[in-house]
Amino acid sequence: MLKVIDIHTYYGDSHVLQGVSLELDKGSVIGILGRNGMGKTTLISSIIGFTPPKQGKILLGGVDITHVAPHLRARMNLGLVPQGRRIFPSLSVMENLRVGIRKQSSGKWTEDRILSLLPRLKERGDHKGNELSGGEQQMLAIARALMTNPSVLLMDEPTEGLAPLLVADIGKIIGQLKDEGLSILLVEQNVPFALKMTDYVHVLSKGTIVHSSLPDELWDREDIKTQYLGL
Amino acid sequence: MEFWIIQSLNGLSFGALLFLLASGLSLIFGVMNIVNVAHGSYFMIGGYLGYSVFLRTGSFVIACLAAAVAVAMIGIAMHFFLLRRYSTHFPQVLMTMGFALIFRDLTLVIWGGDPLSLATPAVLQGSFHIGPITYPIYRSFVILIAIAVAIGLWAFNEKTSLGAKLRATVDDNQMATGIGINVPMVSSLMFGLGAFLAGFGGVVGAPILGIFAGIDFDILPLAFVVVIVGGMGSLKGAAVGSILVGVVDTLGKALVPDLSYFTLFLPMAIVLAIKPTGLFGRA
């Protein structure tokens, strides 16, 4: 579904991603782990187009989207659940859901289905985005991305700052999305959570992938966990 | 007593005109953070275009709409091709200042240097009388127009999907693109709406203020004061600020004409000293 080929991304003069490649198959969940500042969010930003790479290629469903404007990527079935949720504070919950591009006729994520998956949002429909709790905001960020009917979902630290019970809820939702055939790229700091949710993991350090394996194999690699994940 | 009532009403109707200019500037300067020195020029061009359209059609309504749409097109073109590429104030000021000078010279070439006047529409001529007060119908009509525009803008912003896209773009333009909103287009439309209101105000104001090269920079500082006093990007602030500036400026000019700029900027300094974000500005 999604193929990242040897991308190099810069912030001004700083060379953040130094040749990252990965592949995401349909219906699979790939984890990106690593400490802060190692380029995880930059990888997400490169794929959605906020900080396009200077070299390398990004293919979505076989189409080269490296130089496509971000708002068109969202229309090409790429969904984003960003770090920090980035809910629009002056929009109501329902407006947050409806404001983006919608292809309800072609896709299976109708507003009704999304709200039945996340019933809490329906009760809060008229509240402003900034009146929600952290967990509700995270649910809303996921729902907002689903409204664009994505085939690939980029999730940047969806469990950040959430209580254990809510983390379990998010885990359940990710499981359901996967069962629906969504391909998910999951960036996480919460290593046990990421290892439980993913089919394959990459560890990012200083802008390159330093380790790739099945989640269980990483769990047994004390050296990698100590050196790159701080566990 | 009559003096005070009449002058206050004059202040209100002038405030209504200011609102048409400042509500657009509040969008462009307060929300989009673009310093548009040519915003007063939109008001001036609106007046001239309205005059020419009125000469040919004889319809005040068509004059208002045609001039506003034409000015909106000018604004959209300026934003889409040039202004959106510059995110800092200095290049914006230089560029829009250049445009303001070009617009001024173009109006002199096309319409000449003599001030023009647009007749008050026939149905709105005359005055009404309440007790000892006699007041022109047209000035009252301008106040009603501004109230209608304020309600229309509020409804557009809060109740339409384009309004929601606009608020999303203002809240977080990068995230807005991330869910498929065409932010460059929404921004240009927003800029065009601001220009539309200024051009419209130019025609509506013409029967009161007249049409002349120079009104652009006469009225621009007042609009900036309204936006700063009312609070950047707040529609409510633009409304309250317009009334305040309109009344203070009118009374100041009537009572102490020599100190008119002082009476305008003193309240602004006081408001900013107490509330640096303006009356209704976001912190």
C-alpha cells in the first residue's frame, strides 16, 4: 500500500531523515520506535507532505506522491492522526468530523459507522474541540482521519499522555481498524503497547533505521532496547 | 442635547462604514496575519467603480454588487499570485504599499483628480423627524446595512461548511491540509471576502464621504485602529471597535477639530494599556 524508498528530509540545514525505507502491506500494522528527536514525527510529516523529502520516493498504492500537495494526499486515501491530536479548538466535535474532504459514497467509513465505533463522540457532538478530555480528543482525531476514508492511516503517538484504561481503548480501536483491512503506520514511545499492536517494527535512531524485526524478536534484544529505546 | 444626539448618530453611521472596512481587515490582518496597506484602496476603488456602474445602469444595488465583486477579484488575484508567498510583514507592507500607489495613480488616470459624488438613491433621500431631531434616512440605512452584514458574516462563519473550513484553516492550517482542505484556495477566498466588504463599503459610503483619490489613506488608519482596539480577528471586536472609533472620531472632530488624531489614538492607547490584546482579542 505504502512504500517509502530511501527518503532524505531536512529542516532548514539539519538533515533529519538520512535514507529511510520501509514498506506497509494492506491490512498490516507497522511500528516505528525510537527516542525523542530521532526523526519519527519527521517521517510521518514526510509521508503526509508537511515536510516533503528532498531525495527519495514515496509511493501510495503504486502512485508516486513525493511531490503531491498535502491536501491532495488526504484525498488519495492517506489519513493522519497527528502527534498532539491537533483538534481544531474553535470547531465543534461534529464540525471537526465534517470539515475535511469526504468521500462517503465510495468508502465504507460513513459518519454513522464511525460514531457507532466511537459512541462517546456522539454525546459530545456540540462541544467545542478544546472542551474535550485528552482521551476524547484522541478518539476525535482518529474519527476525523477515518472520515476521509483512508486506506493507509498514519498514527503519531496515539497513546501519548493517556491513562492505562484509555490506552487499552485505543488498542482495541486500532485492532478493529486492522480487522477492517486498514494499513497502519504506528509511531509510538510506549514500547510494550507498540509491540502488542504491530506486525513488524522498525527502530529509528538519528534519522536512519537501525533495527527491523518482528515485535517478539525485538522484545528479546536487550542490547537494542537499552541502546535505542532507553528501556 | 440635539447636538449630542445628532453627532452620536453621525458617529454610529460612520462606525457602520468603518465596520464594512474593518471586518474585512480583521480577517486579513487579524486572522491571516497579512498587513494589507492597500485595504483602504479597495474602499476607494469600490467608490469609483460604483460611480461608473451607477452612471451606466442607474441602479445603486447593481453598483454596490458589481463594484464589490470586481474589488474581490482584485484582492483574490493579489493574494493568490503574490501575497500568499510572503509570510513576513516587511515584504507584505512593501508590496501592498506599491499596490496602493499604483491604485491611486490608476484612479487619477481613469477618473481624473476632481472629487466625484454619488447621489443618494431616490428612495432613501430625505430625512425623518423624531421630536426636535431631524436625521437623514440614508445614514440610518447605512447603520442597518452594517448590522445585516454583521449578522450575515456571523452566520457564514458559524453555520456554513466553508465557514468551518475557514476556522479550521485559522486554527491550524497545516492540519487542515492534512485532512484534505485546500488551504491556499480557502485563504484566497477569505482575502477576497475582505476585499469584497471593503469595495462594498466604498460604494455605500460614497454618498456620505464622497469619492476622491486620498480617501484610501484617510480611512486606512481608522480601520487599523478598529482592528487593534477590537482585538485581532474578532468579529465582535470589529463591531464594537467600529462603533467606538466612529463615535470618538466624529465627536472629536466636532468638538476639538485640531486634536482629531489625538482624540482617536488616546482611547486606543488606553485600551491597549489595559488590555494589550484589544477588547475581544484572543490572548
